[in-house]
Amino acid sequence: MNEKTNAPIPREPERYELTAADPYHFDLDRREFFRLLGAGILVVSIARQASMAQESGGRVRQWRGDSLPNEIDAWLHISESGKVTVYTGKVEVGQNIRTSLTQAVAEELHVPTKNIEIVMGDTKLTPFDMGTFGSRTTPTMNLQLRKVAAAARDALIDLAATQWQSDRKNLVAIDGEVRNPQTKRSVEYAALLKGRQLTQTVPAEDPLTPAIGWTVAGQSLPKVDGRDFVTGKHLYPSDVKLPDMLHGKVLRISRRC
């Protein structure tokens, strides 16, 4: 109390919250505890199902376990200039996955890493992904892109074999080209496709290069876009600003007494 005016002195919200008594008191019996616990499990179950749906283009797509698009062109495009664009819903938040995923594709597709560009987290372009969490990029997305790249390599070899009327067993993929070591004939991937995309599906079982045979994956490589990271040019998801973007903030309201 104010000694002169006899009026109560307003307390600072933070100090009041530290000294005030607990506003709630829980005294549940065993039956009530299990009733509330059961309701909590139901809420969590419903929330989990809701979080697995993503709205895109006016439609809601439901996540079905580990179901992923099975077409090569959903994940990988080869331009007429030979640039390889790879799409993934994962995002770079400092864990250097842009580099590791680039290496994975380069290893199986047999193209230089400098020819690969990774498009991340653009939900208009990339296949649906639940998010970047739980250390799932390496065991899930890295493996997925390796399978896609291997399937693309095989499809390109098949295409060259058809055009040359040659046995595909005599052909190899090296540095963005399909070559016939016996005849010394070669053709670049871009020249084979001529602007078309690979629409074949990714086989369920497609032999991948074993780790012992890796020449790019698992090797030391300068960080992709490393200069952008150290100079602050790189935009993390939290840095993205779009026209007319709205911001939300949680306001903490404390009662004074």
C-alpha cells in the first residue's frame, strides 16, 4: 500500500507471477485421471492425422506413410543445357544437406556436382514432404534421390541403346554422357533428351552403387553455396519475406492487482 495515498501499489507482472499462488489446483482421483488421459490420447490422435494433411492448390493431399511419387520427373529434370534440377521438400537449416543430396545425385547419375541444382521446400514444385525434422533427410531423402538418379541413368542408357541399336550392356554413363567404350561413341544426356523429361517410374529394386565404390558421395566436398552461408546471403526459411505477408505474435496478458 502507498503510505501517503493509502492506494494499492501496482505490481510488475513478472514479479507478481513469480510470487502469486498457483491459480489451479489438481486433485484427481484414479477414475478421473484415466478418463482425462483417454481424452488426451484421442486429441493427440486427431491432431496427428490433421498434421499429416497439406493443402496445395486448393486440394488437400493426405500423407500415406512413406508413399512418395514414383515418377522420375517428379524429382529430377535435365535441361537442354545439361543442368540437372533436383526437387525435395527438405530444407537447408544449417545441416549442409544441400551438399550431401547433391553428392547423392551426382554419384548415381554420374554427372559433375557443379551441374546439379537443388530446389528445396518450394511446395509449388517439390513432392509433398512432412517437413525437415527427426534426422530423416539422410536415411529417407538421400536414399530416395539416389534411387531416382539411378533410375534416370538407366533410362538414359536405354535411350542411347535404342538410338544406336546397340546392346545396353556395352554402354556406360560417365560425366553426363552415355558412352560406348568399344566404338568410342558418346552422347550427352541433354542431347539424348532434347528438352523432353524422363517420365519412367522408379523401380522398386534398382541396384545402387555400394559405398565401397563411391567416388563423390561420402567424400570431402566444398560446401555448396558455402560463400552465401558465411556472408549472410543465404535465406533460411525464417528469412523469407513475401508480398503482403502477415505476421502473428503471441501476446502475454497479465492481470495487475
